[in-house]
Amino acid sequence: MSTHVLDHIVHLTPPGTVEQASESFRKLGFEVIPGGTHADGRTYNALVSLSDGVYLELIAFVNSPADPTHRWGTSDPTGWVDYANLGLDRDVAGIVNRRGEKDGSGTKYNEGVDGGRETPQGKRLEWRVTTPAKGNGVGRLPFFCGDVTPREWRVPKAGSHSSTAKGVAYVKIFAQSTSEFETLTKQITTVLALPPSNEQLPEPIVSPSDSRVVSWPLTTPSPVEDLHPQLVLVLREDAPKSGIAEVGFWVDKNKGGIPESEYGKVVFVPVI
């Protein structure tokens, strides 16, 4: 079973601020679609849907302070916080855990938990979320989202983005130490079942301050123009935190750059 299909990327802002985050992304050139409140009533969202089938989830807690028992309840609410791959098998935890036992990486996932939300139109969406076990860290390894109801119910039709964003170019993960970098390299390899690449990546995907870099190719639900995202792991000892740090998007060749963003770092990578 493939475990390297990128499903969505999670962007967290302070409680009650989905509307502000939505406006921030509109200013960056994204079309933002209203989402809804999750089944547990603790969080709500808005969505940015891309042509490659991946979407951005702009999420916030409904009430302040954030619930510390939630997966993202103790995370810094100022941008990218997590990312999900598509769970194509109900037993994705068992599949990955068996790989981790075989290769000795120590990778461990929890059994899946049912989730859902209601759309503004009243449609009930259901899915199953499978997360890394405690100690693997939020935003370092992907969680998995597998649909119970049809995926097209959960993922809106791609928007028309003035930024010309076509899809995800890369997801960048920071490690703050050599030992963390080496552990994550082994664990991500287990999760994706793909070997890491040491191929030199161009700017703006990497920068001179990135002392060590490895990457893995990802696929998307609806590939566009043979443009595929990469998962990029960077050793950055001066990083403010470990985990997902920035997201790059494929855009038209005259639209590249690093726009000023209020929350999570966004990079526009021109298609050559």
C-alpha cells in the first residue's frame, strides 16, 4: 500500500481566528473556502484546495485557551503545524508499525480514530485519522487521513488562485540536532517506504543556512503537469522549533518569490 500520497497540510492560528487567517491567505493569492466545525466541537476550519488534489486546512480552536489534550493543543498557533498523507488502508498503523519493527527505526503509530465534521451545507463528512505514537512529535512525521465518506465530499473543487498556485512543491521539516535529523531520516523512510535522496536541491527550496538536507518524493491525489512535491528534511540548529516549517507552491514562472505572510512561511516556486 502506498503511504506517500500527500493529502493535506494543517495551518494553526490562535483560537477564533480562522476568518483572519483566511483573509491573510486571500492576500497571498489563494481562494479560501469556508469549512465547518469538527465533530468534537473543539476546532473549526477553512480550506484552500489545489489542482493537485492537496488542500490546506486553516484551523483554529473554537474557544480560548486551546484544549491541551488535543493533538495541536500545545502547539505554537502561528502557522504550519502538521501534515497528512492519504490513508488508503484502514490498517495503515499496522502496515507502518510492521515496517518499523523490520527495519529497526522504532517508528510507531496509534490505531486509527474516527473523526468528521459537518459542512456549511449540512453534509456530514466522516474519516479515520491515524497519528504517530507519543514521542514521535507533532509535525515531524505525517499523520494519515482515510475517508469513510467519499473524499470528494471532504476536498472541495480546486479554487482559482490569483497567485497561480497549481500544487504543493515541497513541505519542509526542521530538525534541531544531528541526532534528531538522523532519527527522523530513518523514521520518515519507514513511513514512506522510500529511500531518502541526497541530491542537491535549488534555492528557494534550500538556503545556505541549511547544513544537511535529505528529501523524498511524494505523490498527490491528482498530479498536475508532472509536478510533484517533495518532503524536505533540514538540519537547522538555530530553528525556533522542530517540525514543519514552510510550504512551497508551484506557480507560473513569473510569479515566484517569498511573499510576506502573517503566519506560516509560504514560498512560491516558479515552474521552469
